[in-house]
Amino acid sequence: MSATANVTKVDFYEVLSVSRDASDQELKTAYRKLAMQYHPDRNPGDTAAEDKFKECSEAYQVLSDPEKRAAYDRYGHAAFNGSSSGAGGPFGGGGFGNAQDLGDIFGDLFGEMFNMGGGRGGRSSRVQRGRDLRYDLTLEFEEAVFGVEREIKVRRSETCPDCHGDGTAKGKQPVTCSQCGGRGQQRYQQGFFSVARTCSACGGTGTLISDPCQTCHGETRVQSEHQILVKVPAGVEQDTRIRYQGEGESGRFGGPAGDLYVVLNVKAHKFFERDGDDLHCVLPISFPQAALGTELEIQTLEGAETIKVPEGTQSGREFKLKGKGVPHLNERGKGDLIVEVRVQTPAKLTRQQKDLLRQLGETMEVENTPTSRGLFDKVREIFN
Ligand SMILES: [Zn+2]
Ligand SMILES: [Zn+2]
């Protein structure tokens, strides 16, 4: 496992520890509890808590929106995969929240709770963490199975190289905000409480930029394109997310960078279907092959293999090729390849073939009496 690639795939309902039919109120309560527990202000410097916080915020963002929730219920994480045009499409989809959206949700729920006096003082809110970015990467089926390295280009905000995130022109200093006197907050009375509100003039920074930096115009960041080598490990599947810590957008005023999530979209294979790490396919055989037995060659993902079909093979019988499936993600070992043979009934026959079949039929006896499915399905036992 690489140090930076952190492969995760989480069910939103599991993240919030709620049932799939949870009401809006239950969702809200669950999210509020988790968000309080993991809020960065309460766990300074604890990146695990920060990850948890982001995870449950993402989950809540989707599940609290009726449309997004319906889409998620139907299509899972894939619901938020589609809108960008496949490989190379930059940060498409509306699925994952960026920091801005999460902030909005949080604001709705908690009001200005975390801005009131405690926690970080007014001035420090000037430094903000950068937004997380999402990049949709489309892979060939085989690339997901065996792993691949792909160079991607990510356009993102980076700390301005000229003012180093300060926002002011060289040799100039930001001036104290006259609205709040540099405190970054304005206090007012509300009932019994004295409420502090972020200063609207300086946005809580306590300072104003009088001579903005020429390069970033005081924004403190510039847009730039960055190349990242994505190392996709063997065994990933649809919607696997790879997190690159600190590869998202830089924060304003030199704040820490957000994370980059590379979300994988895996193309379908011509005939193999995945069931976890097992591969499945169907192999048609003729009635004479099934009745007399035969040897068949099948192309696996790693070359040709021979399957011995014994005499008297029934349609639907499965043959398991051990270890010819998909490698387990971040683990040793592989899944299996399961080949189901299906006996094909010929639809077009020549007169000669019909005569032969009639002759055969006269020698055969079949009891056309009903039997239970369970009994009949016994023929579907798996052969190794
Ligand atoms: Zn600048
Ligand atoms: Zn101010």
C-alpha cells in the first residue's frame, strides 16, 4: 500500500449509523451528534477526526437532499459519478461536497455556535482550509483488475507564489479593519446573550488589503494546473475512491490544502462480470458436447485455460477456476473465475439433422413429470 493512496468506499447510511428508511429528523440528529464529536474545532490537529467529520458531512449532504438521496438509494455512489465526460473530466458530478457546501450545511445546523467566543479567535478565521476536489477517472476493466498508473492534470487554486498567501503587494501591509477595529467580530445584544458575528467588512480577518498583490489581486491564491501520478492498486472496483491528502485546493491566506479524491469509474468487460473479486461468464455448449463430454478452451484475463466438461453435463453447471479472478484489494490472494455452461437448443436444423434427432429421440425416455426447483437445481453444483 502506498503512503498517500488511501482507498475507501463507504455507505452513506453506515457513515451516519442510521437505517435506510431513516427520517429527515433522524438523519439530522445522527449527523449533528457525529459532527459535534468530530468537529475540527474540538479535535485540533486530529486528522482522523477531521476525516470522520468530512465523511459524515458528505453523507449528510447527500441524504438530507431528497433528490440526491433518491438517486443514491437507486444507484449508490455511482449516482454522482456520471455528469462529467468520462476520463479526464475535471471534478465533475455534484456528488461530493466541496468545503463550501459543507460549510453551508454546517451553518444551517449549528448557526454561529462555533464562532461565538470560544474556539478559535476572530483573527485566525482568516486562514481557511482549501476545498476538497474530485476527479473522475475512467478505467478499462483490466486496468481495475491489475492496477495501473495514470498521469492526471488537476486544475486547482494554489497559494500565490508572489505574496505567499498574504494578498498584499510587495512591501505593503494589510491595514486594520475600521468596522471591527481589527477584532474580526462585531458583538450585538440578543435577548440575554451577547452574540458575536463575523465582521462583514473584513470577513473575520480583522484586516483589509489596501494594496492588493498584482498577481492574485488580493485573492491570495492563483489557478494552476498540476500533474499527479495516480497509482491505482490491483482489485479496485466501481466507485472506489483514492484520497490524495493535501492535493486539493490550497486554503486562503496560506491555509492548509484540501484533499483530492480520485473516484474510479470502471468500464464493463465484453463478457466477464464481477461479483466482488470473483469473475463470472457464461459459455454456450451444444447438446452433443454436454452429453458426450468435451474439453473447451476459455480466454481468462491471464491467458487460455482448459475446462473439462464431463459426460452428462447439465445446462447451468458451473465450473470454478480457482485464483483466476480479481486480486483482493490491498491483500494477498485472488478471487475465482466461475464459468457457467449453458446447453443451447438448436433453433435451425437441416432435414438431415432433424432425422438424426428423431432417431435419437426414439431411443430416449424422459419422464415429463413436474419436479421441484430445489431438486432440479441440484445439478447446478459447482465443479472445481
Ligand atoms: Zn498574490
Ligand atoms: Zn472587520
